[in-house]
Amino acid sequence: MARATTFDYKVTVVDSGGNKYAIDGNTQQYVVLFPGGTYKFDQADSTNGGHPLRFSETSNGTHNSGSEYTTGVTTAGTPGSSGAYTQIEVTTSTPFILYYYCTQHSGMGGEVNIPNNKASTQAGLGICMGGETPSYVNTMDYVNIATTGNATDYGDLVTVKGRGPAGSANETRGVCSGGNTSPTRIASMDCFTLTSKGNCFDFGDLASVAQNSRGWGNKIKGIVNFGDVSDSASNVINQFLYSSAGSAADFGDLTASIKNHAACGSPTRITSGGGYGPGYSNVIDYITISTQGNATDFGDLTDTLNSLAACSSSTRGIWMGGGDASADDNIIQYITIASTGNATDFGDLSSARSLNSCCSSNTRGLSMGGGSPSNINTIEYITIGSTSNATDFGDLTSARGNSHGCSDSHGGLQ
């Protein structure tokens, strides 16, 4: 049974293109709550006068034909006066998504997420973001990872992104970082919700422009391993919190400068393998997500491979495809994430390819698109716990390569 804990948030109202709530100083903060906690939104600050904060299961609440959510919610005082607050006790029955809003004025609030309350039947979206068709695109496709079939349009990135933008996600938010708008490398981070289809919004920026990068993360933190920031590979690792829109910060360095590698991991550890530095690489690095610092050698892939893709369960990391100077490969290989060592053969894709992207649930991994050498729209899948060759899943909405994948149920979220 979860131990009840009380947390306080200071609410103010700021002028940001109109009045908006700021939570602990962050305008329209995306708030993450957990069952067993009691959360007090303190409205004593004078700027709250005339702006009562309430909750709804509908974005913008009663201003968008929604109704006030009141279960476990208590209020006290008059906003803008001492002792005023709105408080919510979060249980395992609290809806997975809520929204805070002002009862008097539209457009002031933001989203509240209770990730532990996301039912398994709601999880399992796989997203393929950006890439090249060969034109650079801003489109996002999605599939239900548990159900074979063709991909469907999900929404659009803020801008076109080719040359390997980095994708990462938790249960509710996906972030697409860096890439190239042809011909310019970019640092922008585009964010979208994994609770409903729609277009991205600006999240912030990486510490530098970067393309051919790779991303991963856990429930709290996203990680981006830079590819190339100029004409040379980079060893930079950035980090960010899904809960707080803003620019990424330094985490540490990979053991060597690399681009076109592939990353996957567990809730505690991220591994990164392959790529080009110059020279084709088989090196696997790892970091511990909770401990900021430089990467450590993990082992080696079965071959030197560039422009490959990766996914994972909470225990097993998978790399698919890739190529070297002579040819692309169809190899699938795996590691046990908790135990350093070399990768082992898993099986084969139906054909050789590189520049593919991956996504996964805790049980199934998908390879999406890629070049073989022309771009393809093929989606194939494996069952991560059972070594075997890949099986046809369906098709992307268009042939594309150099995109990136993410999901709301990958191994880092278990």
C-alpha cells in the first residue's frame, strides 16, 4: 500500500500572451502526480485573485464543454488570499489524465498526468517521426504495437526533420530532438502527447544543433546521445525532464565520438551501440540514468554497423539492421541489459536495410521503414523474449528512412 505524502505547489498567475497559471514558477506546467499522494495547489498569492483553479477530465474544463472533476478534491478560501488552495488526493482510481483550469477564464491551465494509472489496454502506441521520403518530412505515423496492421497518421512535427532526429518518450509525452531541415542542422525539441493524436508543440532546445542522434529514457528523464554537430561525430549526452518544457542540459560523454548509432535500455540503464566515428563501430556504451556522468564500455555488437535501430524490453536490448562500407545487413542481435558483455545473434529481418527506426512494448519490437537501398515502408516485428526471425507487421503510410521511433510502453518504462 502506497504511503500517503503531501506535496505543495505554489500557484501564481502570469501574463504570457494573456493570463496563465504558473506552477512553482513554470507557466502552464505539465504536472505529474502519483497515487498515494495528496497535492495542494496553493492560491494564496495575490495574482490568483479572481482565478479559482479546478480540475476536469476535459482540456480547458467547462470552457470546452467539460465538467469539474471533484473526486478527492477539496478547496478552501478565496484565491488571492491567505489560506486559499485547491487540493487533490490521488488514488489508483484517479483518471490517468486530468487538466487544471480557471473556472472564470479560458486558456489558463495545463495538463495533469498520473502515469501509474495508465491501464495496460491504453498503452502500446508506436510512433515513427520525421525522416526522408526522400524529401524531409514532418509527419508522424503510429501503430498499436500489439496488433498487426498498417500505420495511420498521428500528427505533425513543428518542422520537417530528417537526418536522424532523436526520439524518446514516457507514457504520456514523446519528444523529437534535433535533426536537419535540409540543409540546416537544428537543436529544436518537438513534443507531442501520447494520450491523443495531434500536432507537436515546441518543448525547448538541445544544448547544440545535432543530427544523426539517438534518444531513449525512462518515466522521468529523456536522454539524447548527439550524433554530429558539425561535419564530425560527437560524444555529447544531453538530458531533460518530460514534466518541464525547456532546454536540455549536459549529462556527460560517450566513450568516443559517434553518429548513426542506436540506443535502448531499461528503467535504470541506457545502452548505445554501433555507428560511425569515423570508422564503423561495434562498441556498446552504457550509462546509469540516475547518475550523471560519462558512459562506460558495455561490450560489442556482433559486427561493425552504422545507421542501425534499437529497442528493448525492460531486460533485453535489441539492435536491428544497419550496414558498413560494403553492404547493408539484415541481422537482429541482443544483449541482457543488466549484464555487461557482447551481443548475441537473435535472428534476421526479411531483407537487409539501414536507416530504419524501431519502437517497442515490453514484449514486442518493431523495425519501421529504412533504406535497402531505396526507402521502404515495411514494418516487421519480433517477440523480444524469443529469438527468431522478424515477421511482417504492416506498412508505414509512406516509404521513409532516417526517421526515429518511440513508444509509450517501451522497456525503459516498466
